[in-house]
Amino acid sequence: MSKQIDLDILICLNCKNNQFKKNLSKITCQKCQKKYPYKDDKYFFSVPKNDIITDPLDKLKHFLKRYSLLYEGLIAIISPVYTDNTLRHFINLHVKNKNIMALNLGSGNSNYKNISNIDIINYPNVNLICDITNLPIKNESIDIIINRAVLEHIPNDQKAVSEMFRILKKGGFIICFYPFIQGFHASPKDYTRKTYEGVKELFKNLELIELKCYGGPTSGLLWVFQEWLAILLSFGIRQLHDLIYLLIIIITFPIKYLDIILIHHPLAKNISSGFIIIGRKI
């Protein structure tokens, strides 16, 4: 299960005080008396935005996310994006069995041991509901930050990265996946893509440990092709588009495994599906 958030690292969004009084239903800032709901071992620093999901395919994803193992398994298999074990290796190396504070920002319903989940939507495994561009967390209190395919859904990704940098301890690590060649996918909105150099610039305040393709050129091509074919065959009918799109995904997903080879091509980053970066605060 995900790790419960330690009250000692939280701060009031109103006055930035870090002293709270806690009871069964809320925590109260001892300085300004601002109250934040507390329920089912979760802190609510924002109103959960479960109702902002309007895209039909995203509604399906939102439903499946409540069953984290099923969702993660389906994504690993039928997603057009080929991914390797970089994230799993990172967690085993820096998080597993360590006495640290690790956060998964924009976690969805992920369920990694020894990692606390933060999201704007109240999934069962989320520990703190808040906006990741305005985190109620003390400066330099976090050892590890995981951020996977989230920043493209935020209007101001630079503000979110600045918040990550603020709360990260010196010597702490950030691992982030940012898409490049991918079709539009609302969760609930979709704003940006980044090139290899764009990702590098976004995290320029960190010491760069690794930056590489994560989902190679085949993945980039496959996602666009799947969407293009669904548009071509659906004649402008949204419901038909969504049905065809799902069928195409199921039929064509094995093509992504060509990236086992092509992801290592020196020009793969030109049309890579996305990039993963690991950086350290110094």
C-alpha cells in the first residue's frame, strides 16, 4: 500500500505555518485557524475534482484506475508506448526498504510501497489531495519525487517543477516522464509536449543524471497512426471513433515492441513518444 503522509511535513496554504491540531475529521492550522478535511487517512487541501473528467475515453480510464493492478497491467500491455524497467529499477535502488519520504505527484491510483500518493482526484490509494502547483509541503522535506506523464496535463508545468524543486531536499532525486510524440489525451486536460531539449531545459536547476527516450520512435508513430485511422474510419461520429480507436489499440499494440531495438537508435529522440529524466538537487 501507499505510505501515509506525515503531518510534520505539511504546511498551511493560507499562512505557510506548519503547526496543526488534528482530530478525527480535520486538521486545523494553529496560526490562522484554517481547517482542512481529514478522512480515511487522507488530507484534503483541495476539493477533489472527480467531476472534471468529461472525455469518454478518459472516463473509462478513470473507472479502471480504481483497480490499480488491472489498470497498470492493461496499460503495460495495450498502450502504444513501449516502456522499459527504468522506473522500477529507480524505485528498487532509491526507495525500497529505505527510511525516506518519497512522493508520487499526480499518482492516480498507483500503489507502490514506501511512496506517498498525491493527486487532485480522490482515488483509493491517494494520501493527499491537492494541486501540485501549490503543494502544502515544507521546503526541502522530500527525498524522492516521482512524476509520470502528468506535466502535460497542467497549464503551467514550470510552476509544478518549481514546486518540486522547492520541497526536494539537497541530494534528493526527481524522476519524471514527459511525452513528446503522442496524440491528444485528456486527463482531464492536455496542454503541452516537450522535445529532448525542452525536457532538459525544464529541469535545468537539477544535476542531470540521465535523460533518454522512454517510448521510442515506433511508439510515437503508433499512437499517431492509431488516432489517424480511428478518425479516418469514424466519419466524424464521436462514439464510433472511440469504439474503433479501442479496437485498433487492441489489434496493433504489438507493433510497439519494435522499440526494443529502435529506442537505441542515435536519432530515436527525433520522434520519440517521450522522455524520462532523472535529476538530483545539489
